[in-house]
Amino acid sequence: MSEITRVPAGLYGVAVSETGISRSASDGSLVFRGYGIKDLFEKASFEECAFLILEGHLPTKGELDDFTSNLRAHWPLPTNVYQIIKAMPRDSHPMDVVRTAMSGLGANEHSLSPKEQQYSLVAKMPALVANCYRIVRGMEVMEPEEDMNFAWNLLYMLTGKRPDAFDAWAFERELILYLEHDLNASTFTVRVVASTLADVYAACTAGAAALKGPLHGGANEAAMQMLLEIGSPEKAAAYLQESLSKGRKVMGFGHRVYKKVDPRAQLSKGMLKTLLEHRHADDKLYRLADALEQAMWQAKRIPANLDFYAAPIFYTLSLPIETYTPIFAASRVTGWVAHYNEQLAENKLFRPDSIYTGPNDLSYVPIEKR
């Protein structure tokens, strides 16, 4: 038997696969299929970026039109998926409902071709995420508007109000940032499940389960709750000092890859300021986030991450806090599908070893003698 090699906890620094989809680096860079995130953030639509992630290149006008039409054709949810959502308890977290509904969607669409399943799953995420929040809370079902895009529809259905063009554009920027991020916890989960040759719904449902955790997708909700608890910029430094002295985790800070700057956080920071200015709103929330970011950097040299600045953007757009992680999922499903396909292209079942640390040489004792 070959000797087992121990690797760092959490597989930090260990490459377990190759990918051509995206790359994040410690120098603060992020690329999607070779394109820098800042370039895409400033110039591209969500649909263009989704096509890029799924198909490997930026679309031509004809390809983008076909892709958009394909998404729109798959927007409606099956009736019995709504029935699954309605059966969930009223106090369910929306992410629990999303995870359950995604699995139910897979049971509905097992007869579709693999490619059509993937496009259907991506396309249905706005209606699925929005209605997993709405229905459980006794609100009316909302359907996407056929002539509007992915981001506009998700924002519209979550808030129940038709967003103006700037709000929809700002929201779309955040969806682009959440779209893909190489081998994070949920994406790794998707690839592990894909390696068993399970279908895309099984793999992405597992990804959604991983995303819920507060150390991954759930961090954006926790970050917003923290900012509301602090309340004002003047209290930020004292809050941080108390949290650090008591060993409490400060949500929205730190990243396994980005040690000095998360490029997505800085793009979001600028977007938060721009959004508040566009609305002629008080910039207290921006000043609070900035004050906490500066205090953390001075104290620990730990940078803010995407969740820290995406959260106040979502809050400014009047999105309920408990929907922040499902919003993350609505975007990231596209990245999960791309990784699912890449895993299957040169598949090998994930089956790592472990080092046993339990007892040895025990003998069975009959139950009457225990």
C-alpha cells in the first residue's frame, strides 16, 4: 500500500483540478476565461458573462440573441415546483427552500437533454429564488417579464416593484461579481458530485447546500446584520476592538486567496457610493462600511471581501436580508454548471484518502455484557 500524504487542513494551497473557467490570485486579480473582472464589470451584461462562462468565449450579437431567447423560453417554473415551495414551513430560511426547490426541479426535468437541463436551471433561478422567498411568506407568485433581462427580473420579483434602469444596472454588476470564482467550497462540492456522474441538478443542489454556510455564501447576510448592529461610522472602531478582544468573527473580511485586496470588494465599494449618490441618499452606510474596513486593515491587515460591500448594495436596493444568499446562488449556478461540464470532460471520481486516528484491536462484546 502506498504511503498516504497528509495535506493542509481545508486543502489550502493544494491543486485538485485544472480549470480554464476563472482564476483568482493573491495579487488581487480575477479573470473569467481570460477577461479581467474590472473590464467585464464596467462593460458587459450578465447574459454576456454567463455565455462566456458557459461557452468559453464572448458571444457575437447573434449568439447573445439566441442565448437570451433560450433563457427566456425556460423562465417559467413547473406547477409542482410551486407546490413544493408552498409545502415548506413559514419560518423556513429562503436558502433552505431554494435548495429543496432545485432538487424538485431536477425530478421534473429528468427527460430533458443534459444541455437543455443546464440552460433550464440557469434560466429558472430568478423565478425560483424570488418565489422561494415570496410564497413561503404568503405573498403572491410573481413571474418574470419576458422582455426584460435576468438581473432586472430577479430584482423586480424580489422587491415586487419595477426597478428603474440604474438600480437594475447596479444590481446586475453585483450578479456579475458573484457569477464565478474558481474552486470555492460550493464549486468544489459541485465538482465532487459531478465526478460521480450524478445529473446537474444533484450537483447544483449540493452546491446550494454548501453555499448556505456562514463561512461561504451566508456571509453577506451576516455582514449586513453586523453593519446594522454597529449603526454608525463613529462606533465602527470600538465594535471591531470589542469583537477582536472577545474572539468573535467579524463577517465580510478575509479570503483564502486575496490577502491584500479582493478586487470584487473594491468594485462593489465604488458601486455602493455611486448608487447612494444616484439616489441622493445619505452616505452613512458607505461611511460606516469604510470605517470598519479601515479599522480592520489597521488592526489585522485583513481586507474586506465581496460579501462585505455587496450586502449594503442589496440593502440600499430594498432587498430583504434573508434573500442575499439566494441571490448569490441565482448568479453562481452558472459557474457551477460550467464546472460541472469541465469536470465531466476529463472525469475521475473524487475519492481522497484519510488518516485514521481511532482505536484499534477492539473485540466485540455481547450486548448483555456491555
